[in-house]
Amino acid sequence: MHAIKDSVHDYISLGPVARDLLDTSLLQRLRHIKQLSTVRLVYPSANHTRFEHSLGVYHLASRALDHLGIGGDRARHVRAAALCHDVGHGPYGHQTEEVIRRRTGAHHDEIGPILRGTEAAAVLRGHDLDPERVASLVRGEGELGQLVSGELDVDRMDYLVRDAHHTGVPYGTIDVGRLVRELRYRDGRLVLAEGNVQTAESLLLARALMNGTVYRHHVSRIAGAMLERASERLLDAEGLGPPAEGGPGVDVATFRRMADHDLLVALRETTPDLARRIEHRDLYKRARWDSLGSVPADVVELDRAEIRADAAEIAERAGVDRDEVLLDVPARPRFKESRTRVVVDGVVQQLTDASELVGALRAAERAQWRLGVYAPAESVDAVGAAAASVLGLAE
């Protein structure tokens, strides 16, 4: 059995399937997709990739399966799914996920069509594994799919400790060893064994702290909004002709299989100013940064088309180009981890019912929510005033 040295988990042992999958282009592409995309513009050391994260998820899945006593064909499919779970990500990972979803209807965990007909699918079949079954596990389907995608999945366990390690912040530190050891199945649902309310709380707390300090940092959100606007322009330009004829020629299928550096190169053709700003960290500034309680309810519920229309109206009133106004309306805070199931006095309960901490963390998440309006530094005052008028925000 081969082993790979990892910065978080030390040595990761690889079975024959994993070794062969890692050599495919589908997995090797993940070396060129940064795990934290625009967060690295805030934390310079956050340059780890989805390739190493996939190895970490594979490692934790293997440990969990061992502790659960699951082996054979079932375990081999789960290990393959853990390793392949991120191959559906586009360039810059989650920052372009919504752009892709709006044009294809596909979420990044819908890897079936991506696997089909590839060298990776041939590798799976060569090891008597079913690519479609692997894809269903990545979607979180069935009893074992919960290990790969669910409230207690090993994906979350790895990215929290890995992101904390590479950013240098202490907030994502969790007891991965205990979490993996205490996993159990009750009536087909993955739960934490008796005596682990605090273990579950630690996972929830780590995610909440990482949200505020890392994942939703305002600089990363601004850069992400700029990248999304530039990516939309790139895809809107598809059909203007191939590069040799002066057009970008990028369709969504091509876009989805790009690596980070491919996207930056392509953006220079259609949105050179935005591309330059992203590449050189010459980012827009906050014209508005409003809390959930100060934003009208109808604005919080705006859909994508309405957000774009309001951004265009703000730009018109401020007298600036449309691409110089970005309106960022996050979804209402959701606490998926609060549905984690734990055994308390022999009864399976959701963490939200077993822990008083959940309510406080929910309140903290709501308090951290912000609507953002971003613009070049020289336009911030005009754009801020126009946004207040258009959106009904307090001056």
C-alpha cells in the first residue's frame, strides 16, 4: 500500500483504486483549483488545493469505515466517492458554482455526467466499481452517502481543520479523531454516540467561527462578486467567435472544466479591467455594508434577476458603468449542522434540541449577515447614496 505525506493528517495510505484514480486527468485537475479561492487574497498562506482536500476526505472516510466495521464492496465504493467528491467543481470552486448552476441546473456534487466516458470511469470499472453508484454516494444518497455528504460528513471534517491550518487561524480546530470514532448508524441515519453533545457542538462552533473570520470575510466576498460578474460576462460572450477570430468562444461546458489559471487568462479577453483587478488584488470597496435587521425584508428575498436589475439601477443613478456596481445579497443564514443527530439518554435527538448553544450560534450568524454593495474606490460615495435610495436603506 502506498502512502502520501499530508500537511494535516500526516501519512495517508492509498489502496489500488485510489492510486489509479489519482493518476487520471479528472483528479489531477484538482491540483489547479484552490480550496479557498478568493480567501487567499486575505490569508496569503491559504494556497492549498482541492486535490489535497480530496485526499484528506478519502483518508477520513477510510478511518470512519474501519470504525463502523464496514468493509468489502460497500467500503470500496465509499472510498472512491470520497476521493472523487470534488471533481464537479468549476474554476475557483464555490465562487463560480452559482454561475454554473444557473446555466446548467447542475450542482457541483452532480458528478455522474462528468464521470461518464472518462478515464476515471474506466478505472472504476476496471476495479469492479460502478461509476453511477459512486456518483450517487457523492450526492449523499443512501445510508453510506451520509458519510460523504451530510450533517456529519467527512468532507466538512477535513476542510475545517485543513482551512484552519493553512490560513493560520485556530477557529476550525476540531477533534477529528473523536468525531470519526463516535460515528454510529441508528435506523439508517448517521449519528454521534452517547456522550457526544459537546463533540457535535464543537463542529458547529468551528463552522460558525470560520464563517465569520475566513469564509465570509468581506475582502473575499468582494473579490468573489467581481469574479462572478466577470465569469457571467465571459459566458455571455460565448458565440462571438473563437479566440482566433477575436471572440472568447467559451461555453459553459468548457468553463466548468477550467482550472483557476485558465479562467483568469480567459477573463482578460472579455473583462480586462475586472480580470486585472482580481489578479492584482486591486479590488472594489464597500459602498454599503448593512445588517440583516436594517435591510427591508423584500430586499433580503431578491432573486438573481432582481439583484441584477437593482444593481443596474444603482449604477445608472450613480452615473457609473454597470460593471462598477456589484450588489451582494447573501441567503439567510442556515445552520445545516444544527440537524446533526446525537444520542442522548439512549434517544436520538437533533442537536438543535439537545444543545442550548445552537440558539446562541444562530443569533450570532444572523448578527454577522451583511448586504454588500461594492464599487471602485472613487465611486463609493455616489454608489452608496444611490443604493440607499434604490434599496430603501437608511442613509
